[in-house]
Amino acid sequence: MSSLFRSLFGRPEPEPRTDGRGNALMIVGPASHVGKTWTATAICRWLTRRGLRVAPFKAQNMSLNAAVCPDGGEIGRAQATQAAACRLEPRTDMNPLLLKPAGEDGCQVVLHGKVWKTVRNGDLRADYEQLLDEVEESYRRLAEEFDYVVIEGAGGCAELNLKDRDLANLGLASRLGVPAMLVADIHRGGVFASVLGTLELLDEQEKELVRSFVINRFQGDVRLFDEGRRMIEQRAGRPCLGVFPDSPGINLDEEDSVALEERRPTPVEPGGLHIAIIKLPNIANTTDFKLLPQAEYITEAARIDPDLIIIPGTKNTLADLAWMKKTGLDRWVLDKRKDGTAVWGVCGGYQMLGRFIVDPYAFESSQRRLSGLGLLPIQTRMARQKTTRQVRARLAVGGIEFDAYEIHIGETTPSAGESPFCLVDGEPQGYWRRGILGHYLHGALENPKILDALLADVAEWRSKTVPRPSEEAPPEQVYDRLADWFEASVDVGRFEELYL
């Protein structure tokens, strides 16, 4: 039993099943961001509450929001969240293939939690058969151990140009003999075309797998769509298991940074801190800032006077540092720093705050050396191996303990005698002195106590008031609310008939 599982759930991890039973359901959609992750997570917790041992699975994920498993393997953040909804620790079998875009045309391939190779434009056609075997192997390990596997598809399930290399949608479901549910987002508009058009593009075998559909994110009284629901059912020849209301009060970690396009910052209270986050081209792990709803993401030297500028993590530090220099954001940050603005750097942003970054193996860029912002007395050397690990850290000032994780390429060498941000296994890491912060620890700013301490330092520095802490519900409460949302809207009897 790991300490993380004990701290999350207060009890030992359940013993695995050995009877080989493996029922499953695949959640697919007409496009990305229609609610597949949301629905899959809700079903994970709903079935878990019914006494089943449930595991999440997503064969292939493309995301820069990642999580680290206890063994150091790297998977998509969404599958780690779904594992927690199942009251499990994450494992690499839950997301055996993770694609991480890197630069203009590169894509890092993470297989079973470890970097495998880098390919151009995510083109894996030459590796399709091998990867399909790897994906199926991961699924079967889960199916043998758990009562039920909730599979999340990727993107749109009817992309005709991708069917010949489908690793994650109905092609995989056909091979596994797994039924599917189609999720459509009515908030986007065109829900009739989304459902009926998707079904029309499927071949007969795929159509047979899609046993039902649900309508997601309906605003207002769902009974107003009764007629529309019946019309789609008649044309689709399969039941609608529910019209699910939009529930903005339930906050789930975003699967990737695409969600930033629809994000609107909350107003800053009078006298409060104005926070700007630089939206790097390869920005990664944006979940670090989910407790900062008032923060404004910027892509140019804005005509604003923030109290705090945050340079976030990135999949490609050198490329994004070069972009900052090209756009003038590096000079803007330095000018604001001279005027008294606080600056934080997380992971790749931490590396950028140093004197220089060298990449002797051209791991990230053809540029072997690039000068940093020079705000911290550190230098970073890119390495061949990626560091991925969960850690338990202690704040250097105040002694608050917290869980975090590292995902980075390169080792950063500090100068002696500086103030560390925290201690990890007794060793100092990062920097924290008045008005400037840098560290490698993803998840640190998701801890309200740590964030409040850091913001209090900035507020004192800038003579501003400390923002009120985020009112986000604890994860366990969020998962239960998701399960309640699902149960209240789904036709439970039909669901059981079709999928259990």
C-alpha cells in the first residue's frame, strides 16, 4: 500500500481480482471536448459506488497535461483523475500511449510511461501494428484484474482519414468486442448533425457497437428537448439514455490546454493581485494554476501592470524561450521585474529564469545554448533522460509539507547559499526569495496552503490584499457530485440492460 493511496482514501488499496472477468464500455464522441472525459469519469465513480472494481483506460491520448504514476511512469492527467474517481492509484496501463506535441512538427511518444521516440506530426503509421499490440496488452491486463473497464475514446470517432490506424476509438472497440456510448455536446450547437452524421459515417460493424447516445451540457429545463430527443432516437434507431444538464459548478481537471481558449478570468477584487500567466506555445500542465481563476493568460507584451507574472511549464523550453525573445516578452518580464513585479517560474519556466540553458544532444532544439532571463543564479543542462517522479516536499520557510510531481528534461545547477523553495528528501530545490520563485514541482500550486503562503508573500511585496482562497471542492466530493449528476439524468435501467 502506498502512502499516496493512504493519504487520499484513508484505507489500504483493494486486493486485485483474479477471476479474469472484464466487462467494458467505450465512451466516444463526434469531436474533441464534447464531454467524453467528464462522462467517463462520472461513470467510473458511479460504478465504483455500486461496489464494482473499476479501472479507466484510454489507449492513446494527446495532451501536455500529464501526471506521474507511483512507479515514475507518465500518463495523461485525465486518466490519473479517473483512477482517483475509481479509488485507485494511477498506472501506465490506464494510458499506454501518450503523445506530447513538441515544437512545430515534432511529437514525443510516451509508451507505457516512458519516452519511446519522437516522430514528426504524430505520424505513427509505421508503428501501428506494434502499438496496437501494446495497447491491447494493457487493456487485457486491466480486464483480467477488474470487474469493469471504462474506456475513453480520443477526438472524433468517425474521422475517415484516420480509420486505417485507429488505436483509440471504434476500431479498437471492434477488436476488443466492447460496446460504445456516443456523447454529443448540445452547447456547441448542431447536435442533430453531430449524432446522426457520426452514425452515418460509421461502417455496419461500428454502428452495431454504438448502442446508445447521450446529450451533454443542456442549459435550462431538459424537458424542453423531449421532442428533439425523440426525433434523434427515431432517426438514429437507438435510445438516448439521458439529456445531461450543464453543470459549471462541478470542476474537473482539464485534459489539455485547449480548454484555455474558452477560459475567462474572474474579475480581480479592488486592491487584489493582478496575475498574468504567459501562454507559451508549448504550455504544459496548466492544471498547476487551477486555483488562480483570476489569472489572465497572455501571448504578447500586454499593456497591463501585473503584480505577478508566471512563466509556466512547457514541453519545449528552448523553443518557447526563443519565442519569448522573438515576441519581446522576455524584455517585458525584465522591465516589469525592475518595476517591482513578482515573477514565478514553474518547471520549464524555472529553467528560463536562469542564466542559460544548454542542449548538448539537441534533444529539444538545434540551438545548443540559449541565454535565459538571468533572474536566478542557475543554469540548466538538458539530458537524454526525462525525470518523472512523485515527491513529498516541505516548504523551506514555514515547513508546510505537500505532495507534488516532476516531469522535466534537464538538470538545473544552483549557486550555493541561495534560499531554496523547498526540501525534497532533505535536499534543497528551487528558489524563493522576496518577489521571485522558481521550482520543478508540478502540483505545488494546487495545494491551497502552499499557494496562500506564496501569494501572501507577493501581496506584502506589492502592498495588495491576499486573494480569497479558491472555493474548489475536494476531489472526492467532485467525483461524488459527478456520479450524482450522471445517476440523476441517465436511464439506469436501460444503461444496465445495454452495458452491464
